[in-house]
Amino acid sequence: MCIDFNMKDPSFLCIGCYDGTVMVYDIRNKVSKPIYKSTVRTNKHSDPVWQVKWSEHDSDVKNF
């Protein structure tokens, strides 16, 4: 549904999906698995994700 590259580190890509999942990929990795994926335990919702945007205030890209 939507994507956003991190402005401070463009190798990080955030993707929002129709089923409510949000995933973060490090495009430098050869592995095609996300480095973060929302789940029911991380408060995943079931509505489509129409927009994702990296927070300018959170410079720690490890804190997804």
C-alpha cells in the first residue's frame, strides 16, 4: 500500500500493507526477510496502512 525510505539512513525502507502489517527492511541485506514486522503482540491492527513515515525525532533506527 505504501513505502517510505529513512532520510537519515536510506538503506532502511518501511512498508505498510493492506492487512495492517508494517515491515522494515534493510535493503543492504541479501536476505529478503524484514528486520522488523508488526505482529499482534506489537499492536498490529487489521485496517490497511495508507501511509508510513519515519519520525524525524527518533534518530535511533533500531527502535522501530
